[in-house]
Amino acid sequence: MKGKDSTKFLIIVTISFVAGLFTFDENFDRYSDLITFLSIMIGFKISSLAILFNSPLRKKLWDANNVKPYETELHRIKDYYKHSIFFEMTSIILIFIIPEFWNIGLLRNFIYLDLGKQSIVFPILMGSAYCLYKICKDLFRIFTFPTNN
């Protein structure tokens, strides 16, 4: 994602991280469900990308070049898919490598934050929802493009 899309994504993830500190507690244990959800989202996006790639619509998207800061409509959709899939793959890896609980000392160990794996659940959900929203919004918009020409 580029420009305003990237800024909106970072704001959503940051706000949801702060909100996530108060949303999920250390007893959260549904990480396998979250990984399953992310895997299904990745599969959906790869399938829709494959269908779009084999569609005559691809030429129409290549010719539509009035989208800033992207070169063409096709470049914008490609960036949305790329960002979304990379974000979800990174999220799955983080779920595996972040420990269940860790303590972070701030301001020369005066303030302690008790973080854990549960602190990234809400940002993952909100980031994935935003990426899906952007992709679906574009797919529904281009659904009306004529492709028989």
C-alpha cells in the first residue's frame, strides 16, 4: 500500500494495538483459531488473485492509469494483495515466535509493561479486516468494468 492507504493502515494497527492491551487478557488461548482464520484469508486472496490474473479484466485494469500514487489500477490491486498477504504471513510467524508473556521495562526500568502474545491479536484482526476491506472494495468496483471489448 502506498500514500494514504499506508498511513490509514498504520493508524488502524497502532490504535488497535493500544486497544488490544485492554481487550484480551493473558488467558486468551485461541491462537490456533486465529492462525486458521489468517490461513483462510491468505487462501482466499491467492485464489481471487489467480482468477483475476486469468481474466480479460486484467487488460482493462492495466489501461486504467488515473490512480495516484499507483501507476495503474492493476498496480494498485497488486499492492493491496501483496501488502495483505505479507501482513498475514508475518502475523502467523509472530504468533509462533512471540512468547506467551514478557515484561518490558521503560524509562530506566521505572515503568513495566506486561505484554504477551495476546497483545497482538487485536491489531492482527483489525489489520486483516482493513486489508480485506480495501481488496473487496476494489474488486466490487471493478466488477462493473466491461470486458467484452
